Amino acid sequence: MLTWIEDAQPLPPPDTALGHDSDAPGLLAAGGRVTPRRLEEAYRQGIFPWYSPGQPVLWWSPDPRMVLPVAEFSVSHSLRKTLRRFRRTPGCELRFDSAFEQVIHACARTPRPGQDGTWIVPAMVAAYTAWHRHGFVHSAETWIDGQLVGGLYFVAIGRMCFGESMFAHRTDASKIALAGLVAACRARGVALIDCQQNTAHLASFGAREISRQAFQAHLAQAVPATPALDWTYDDSAWDLMEDRAPQST
């Protein structure tokens, strides 16, 4: 049975989410508001909000969980060439946190194949933007000639990274931002990026499913760890991509 919560109530344990025999596997609870305080409570347990306009806030803990082990990030030959060209081309920059609000609004507004609307509703934008000001949410941004052309935003707690959403207004712009995030995670000792749901696009980069139990075990080690507070851009982090990234055809 689905748990309904008020703002003052704690979220239920992740392993009480609806099972595979339900209409909404992984749905844990509904209700309350999305606030920075609630988001921190949720993410520390591997719970996240995901709902559509007109719905109550829905809280999820799927099993299995899609994750991207940064050591297994798969770079195609064409993307590797794109990354090298991007790094050596004047006017091409990767930045962190220089335009967070632009990034989250672009993620909310950019049309996606097979989707009529967005789950990044105004209340979500407001909550994640406020949480960004507290230092828990960040953006990785692809810039060309002073214009923001792609990016993503992510949550970082301890040594754990939770990927949220990407957008691209130029070919491969979101892939460049993702590669930059992977490089930054490697440089900061972050081993895993949470991807939440299984998609073929994420799988093409090396993301895979693990059990909720395994995911929670990783959180128990990564979340309390000393946080990587500095998410500023460092070009040398790309060298880790060249040295360790497996190639795909």
C-alpha cells in the first residue's frame, strides 16, 4: 500500500517501495512538498521525487537502480574525437556552476522524444535552485563562443553523485558535459553516478543496473564520506578520461 506523507513526517524506508507486481514499481510515497530539507533527507537514502504537473509529489526508490560506475564510462571513437577537438578549439569551454539556473530551466524546457511535458515542474526548479545555493546541487556546462549550448545538473552529497537531467542545443553538447562530470568525479574520488532509471542512452555510456540492496550499501559508504566541496573546472581532469576511459565502437 502506498504511503501518504505530510511535510512533518519522515519518508518511509526505501525497501518499502511498491514491488514489481504493482502498477508503479519503485514508488515509495506521495505527498508533502519538495524543499531543500526534504530533498536532503531523500537523497541521503537514495530516494528521489519524480512526478508530472497536476500530480502530488511522488517519491521513488526503484529496484534495480541504474548507475554509471565512472571507471567504466564508455567513450565511443567519435565522442573521443569530439572531446579532443572541443578541448583544443578556442571559445570552447566546460564550466561548473556558472549558470545553474539557465541549465535547470533549459533541462525543463527542452523537448524530448516521446515526452509531451516535463517532470521538472516549477516547484522542482525552485527547490533544486534553493538547494544549489546550499552547495548540494551543481551544473556542468558546455559553452561555445560565450553561449551555453548544453549541460546537466547533479546532486553531490559526500562522495556520491546523483545525475538529474541533461539538455543539448548543439550536437554532442550534453555528452561533453557528461564526460566532464565523469572526469571531475574521477578526480574527486566519486566512484558512482546515480542515473535512477534505465535508458538505452545511458547504457551506451556504460551505465548498468544494480540491486537496491547494492545501491544502498554503496550509499552507506559514500554519503557520509568527506564531501568534494570544490566542483570548479580543472582541465587536467580530462587527462584521466584519456588514461582510463574504455572505448566502444
